[in-house]
Amino acid sequence: MTDLDILDDSVDDHERLEAELVAQDRDAPRVSMADIDETLARKLVSDLVDDGVVMAVAGQRVLVHEPSGEAFDSIRQLAVFHRGWSAGRDAGMEDE
């Protein structure tokens, strides 16, 4: 390899960046369906509806998570999604 090739070689930089991103993903909080039972999901979604974060679509049995625009037909999936969405948003605010 010539001296110029050594300067142009960015493979090590790319590998370091990729390793750092993987480490950040591993550090991110995780939420699973097992963490939220049906009773907790109903309470959480009820609170979200009261706070205006979730809107029920009349006649379609669908709940829309307003901040993200995602629609759900399962209260439990919505609760898990919101927990993960909140954790991701909070982690982003800590980075700033």
C-alpha cells in the first residue's frame, strides 16, 4: 500500500462508528409485550386518551397515537409502542 492509500483508507473509521452505534442500540431501553399486562395496558391507554395523546377513531375500533400518527387495533400493542416511543424520545432529549 502506498502512503496515499493509507490516508484514503477509511475502513477503520467506518468500523469504529458501526461498533459505537451498535453499543448505543444495546444501551437503549427495551420494552416488551411481557412487561405490560392487559390491565396495565388499559390503564395506560385510558390515561393517554384523557391526556389527548391517543384518539379513538369512531366506528373503526382503531386508536391513533397522535404524536407519531401510528394506528393500533390492540390496546396492548399501543401501550407497548407508547412506552418504547417515550423511552426513545427521552433518550434523544438526554443526548442534546
